[in-house]
Amino acid sequence: MAEAEIDTPPELGDAASEAALEQALSEALMTELVKLRKKRKIGQGGIAEAIGMTQSRVSQIENLKRNVHLETVLVYARAIGCKIVVEDEAPAQTPKRRDAP
């Protein structure tokens, strides 16, 4: 399984920070998805047909020549037979016990 690590900016909340995070996430995911597409020997033309884009647009997305939205990344992932999963790596917290009255 390919893994992409994304550094989260320390402070989110303003639109510019959130847009920058979305773009960084999209770019990191696309980089990994393109590797998987090539590994699976799926051509850009096949992806273009599956998602209703031109091959040149798929190339622009893959080469990060245009801003890539997360929605596009998800559609692309499905077209190559992948899904994107978010895992919580924080240690599980044990619930505090309540003492019986």
C-alpha cells in the first residue's frame, strides 16, 4: 500500500490556510496515485475516458500543472481502482472508570 504523509499547518481556520492544506494534500495524493496508475499499466487515455476528461487534462492534473481539488483526486483514485483511507494513529485512550456510588 502506498502511503503519503502530509504535514498539517499548525493553525487552520482561515480560508487561505485551508486552501493551502487542501492543495498540499491533493498534490501528495496525486503523486502516489500516478505511481499506482503506472504500476498497474493504466494509460492516461483510459483514465480520461473513465472520468470524462480529455487525456491532456489528465496529464495536466498528473503533472500538477493546475490546481487539483480533492474531489478530482477521489474520482481519479476510483478510476484506477483505489480508495483513500484516513487512519487514526493516535494511541487509544482508555475511558476513565466511574466509581460506583
